[in-house]
Amino acid sequence: MLCAGCPHTSGYMAIRATNARVAGDIGCYTLAAIEPLQSIDTTVAMGSSIGNAIGMWKAGTETRPIVATIGDSTFLHSGIPPLIDAVYNQANITVVLLDNHTVAMTGGQDNPSTGISLRGKETEKIDLEALVTALGVKWVRVVDSYNLGNLYQQMQEAIRFRGVSVLISDRPCVLDPVKIRAPAFVVQSSSCTGCQSCMNLGCPALVWTNEMFDGHHKVDIDGELCMGCSLCAQICPTDAIKPKHLAPS
């Protein structure tokens, strides 16, 4: 599963809500192919997601929206040429660029969009939004990965756009360079109905308890694992999840 607080989680939650056909890529986010996120249909090779999405569109048989997902470092490594191809061929696809400011899967190395060289020195920083715009993409938006409502809205708009659209989901990896942590959240047991909405995030900090409500297990949060990202609180229908310092004692 993805790490607690992983900024990629919200992107795949928003993608899943669109019922799109999703071409995935190589990275931590490939884990979104399995439950509970279960929102990637294909993963072939590094940098192949955009090219695969173009192929799906070219085939003309797909009735669902077509989305390609790719990380910032993978995009800079091998995703630029297929995006040019998509623009050149006027493909009707959406590219979700998952920008977590690092090469997370292989240890947290820097890439050209971080402005830091592999030797730790400041260098020229690639602006992903400006780069995508320069390639000819007409619909480009940058959203905070932790703003779930805005992310859902922008995802829907990106898919409705006819042509190539690029949505950049922007938030640093919680593990790089050190753990990025906000105050932990807690579950107010009296308000929890065990609806499982938060469990659909697949966050390892969320755990079942032995307490039941209407035949369903209530949930709790492991405070040692919680990164304070607030995603679970944003989707809780009973407002049972609060920052620890704001929750009634």
C-alpha cells in the first residue's frame, strides 16, 4: 500500500470517481492498481503511460474517458516525447502528472524539477506547468493534492476538455527529505458509523477496532503512523475525524 499521507492517494481517488480507463506508469503510485484504490488498468514500462493512452484513443474503441498517470521524475525522464505526440496528434486524453518533488520509489533522489542536483547543489529548476504549456497543451492546472474537493472538481473539468489536458497534482512526498508531518488526527468513536469511506484511502494509519455499529467495525487512527494529511477527515460523512488538538478530550 501507499504510505500514510501519500499525496498520490487523493489523485487516484479522484480518478476512480470518473470511471476512466487508466494507463499507469512505473513508480510508487503503481500500487494504486490494487485494492482499495484499484484505479489503474495498465502498466507496461517507465514513461509508457501517455503513449499507451494515445494508443487507446487511436484505437477508437474505448467508450470511457482515457487518463494517463505519471510521476514528475518519470515525466522528465521519458514522458515528454509522448506528450508532444499527444498534442501533435490532437489526442483526447487527460494526463495526471503526480508531482511529489522527488524520485520516491528509488530512495528520494532529486530530479530537474526540484532545483537541486544529485550532489545537493542548487541548479536550474524546471517549471512543470510552464514546460507542459510550452509543449502546446491548452488546458493545464496545478492543484494541491491534499485539497480533495478542488482535486475532484479539476479532474472532472480536465476530462470534459476535448483534447489534451494536463492536471498537475502537487504536494511533496511525506518521506523526503525527512518526514513531513502535521498534527495527527483522531477518530471520535461516538460519531463513527463504520461506513468505510476512510478505509477506501488504503491508508496504513487507519485500522479497524472491535467496537461495532450496526454490524460494522468502527475505525481508529494509529497516531504513530498518521502524517496529518487530513484526507480521511475530508471524506468522513459524519465528521468523526478531527485533528488531535481540536478533538474533545
